[in-house]
Amino acid sequence: MTFRTQLIAERHRLDITQTGAAKLLQVALRTVAAWETGSSVPFVTQVGALAVLRAIPTPGDTVATPSEDSPVKATETLAQP
């Protein structure tokens, strides 16, 4: 899956417009539009933009917090695709 298709999917999951995504990511609307059309790709410093959108829960999402009985290890999180 390309960056552009992932960005579009996350924007649709959050039910936000390109303008809304641009505000959340602190980039220009034309930047989000260019990323989604594939006419531009994010700079290395902007690659985290998709992670920002993925981190936003939607209504109905369950958020698990680690307990002392079952701590989440960084290696477990990094190992997931």
C-alpha cells in the first residue's frame, strides 16, 4: 500500500476532509492534495504524518492500556507490521 492510499484511507477512517487533515498535520491543503494524487511525496521530516493520523482514535475504538500484569514491551510493538 502506498503512502497516498494509506493517507486517503486514514482520512476516510477519521471522516475528515483534506482541509481537516492539513490542519491536523500542520501542512498546507495543497500539500495533502499533492500527497493524495501522488504528484508529491512527503519529505523525510513529514513521513510521520501518517502515524499522527493513525494515532487518532475514532468513536467506538477501544484503547487498551497496559497493566502491571501484562506490560507492553517496545519490541512487541515494533514487531507488528
